[in-house]
Amino acid sequence: MRIVLTNDDGYGEPGLETLSDVIRPMGRPMVVAPSAPQSGLGHQVNMKTPIRVTRGRREGHYVVHGAPADCTRLALKALVPDADWVLAGINPGANLGSDVYQSGTIAAVREAAILGVRAIAISQYIAPGWTVDWPAAARQLAEILPMVMGEALRQGQFWNINLPSPITMDSTVAHGFGPLDKNPHKYRYRQEGDAYHYEGIIHDRPRTPGSDVDICFGGRISITRMEI
């Protein structure tokens, strides 16, 4: 298989490198990633000006001076038109519930679904006081990805996977399928002069039982089949 890998954190970031290592036994990874961090841009695309693409550090690596959705569009229309899959991640931080509408990680795979290519977004939730254990994330992903890739997707559908936290190399982690949580974040804006500062704690977000937030925050791998 030819598998396009992208992210919203930028080329060379550890999540993308980890995903490349996981995918290599399954097929040929072709990296088409942003040149700089693009987190929180949602489904932004550039159709007004040319998008510069440079070669990465390895063969089959492309660095796109644009947004994550631009990466997918360029990959499937010009750079890797025969791709079988598009995978985005591993994002350091969850993409659960309403997060999916602002996430560049999700936008990259949503764009693949729009273009008729199977796609998966992968994120790693980070619990308070923890950092990402990339080898542990790789181990969990290597076990769960073949199963998810074997599940059926209808036209316009794609997968969203969120790994729980904390996990270590010794963790035994179950998984669950669940819908997006529809609860809004709890946040406010603190005013200082004419500036407003966002204040909110993702770990305190409400959750509906059985939803993706509930599954992931409860210590299992959350898997959600999504529609464009």
C-alpha cells in the first residue's frame, strides 16, 4: 500500500516520525507535511496563491508551505495520486468532540474523505502531569491500526483515533467505538485592557457516557467513524 502521512504540527515532529515507524511494516509511507506548525487552523485551504513544496530529508518526503488540508490536496492531486490511505498524526493532544472542527489533523483526513480516499486521524491525549511516551504510543497504535484499517468505510467516512493517557510500554489498553461528544468545552475569556485571554482546561470538559471523550478519558483508545 501507498500511505500518505501528514500532520498539523510540522515536518520532522516526533508524532509524525513515530507514525512513519508504525506504518512502515504495512506499506510505503509517503510524507507530505506542513513546513511549520498549523495547529488549530481547521479546514483552511489556499486557492489564491501558489503553494511552495520542497523536498524533505528523505526520499518520498515533501514539505508543504501551507495548511494540513493543502497537504492532502497536493498529495492526492499531484504528489501521490495513487495513494491508498491518508493518515494524519500522531497529534500531541486529543482531538475529541467539538475539537474536530478546529483541528488541522482532522481537516487533513476529512479532505481525503472528500476526495474519496480512506483516511485516519490519530491523536494522543496528554493527562495532567504527563508527557507523551512515543514508544508506548507506537506500540498501542501498531496493535490497533490493522484492525481499524480492516473496518468498512462508506464514501465520505473516515476514522478518528485518540490514545488515552497515561500509557507506558507495559500498558494493556482496551479500545471502544463511540460517537463524538456534543458537550461544549468549559472556558471563559479574561480581559486585560483591550485584550481577551482564553482560559479553559481540557481535562475538565464534560462528557457523555459512551462518547469519544468518555472512552478516552476513561483510559481506553477511542475510535470514531466520522462523516464529512
